[in-house]
Amino acid sequence: MSKEFHLTTTRRVPLKTQKRIKNISPGLIGRVVVVRTLFNTFTGCLLSVGLNSIRIRIFSGIDRLFITIRIPIGIIIDIFRFPCP
């Protein structure tokens, strides 16, 4: 079972960016994605998209286990499918 963490902040991206993320995200569920946030960049499998947040599963190389992170849509700068050759 993976641990679940939740990122929080008071900073937000513009509403136009949030709407774009909400439109793109449902088509990427179950795929490996890159999520750029105000804090960091995460690469992992997109698990679900809620009204205000997304859940992404990433691999922690330090503990050698999978971690689920819930990221509010308001702090996501960009999300795109991981480019595989």
C-alpha cells in the first residue's frame, strides 16, 4: 500500500491555466505524466482527477516505495504526457 501526501499552499496559478488543466487531465488518466507545479516537477502515473485536485503515483527512490500525492489544480503550471521514444 502506498502512502498518500497532500500539497497545500495559498499561491495560485491564473484561472485560465486551471481550466486548461481540468480539460486536459481526464484524457491522461492511467498514463505516465509530467506535472509542473509552483514547487516542483513530478513524474508518475496519473490516478484520478477530482474537482479541485489530481492524484499522481510516483516512485520514491529513497524509500523504494510508491507514494501517492494529491496536488491541487490551483498550483499546477502544466501537465503533459511523458515523452517516450
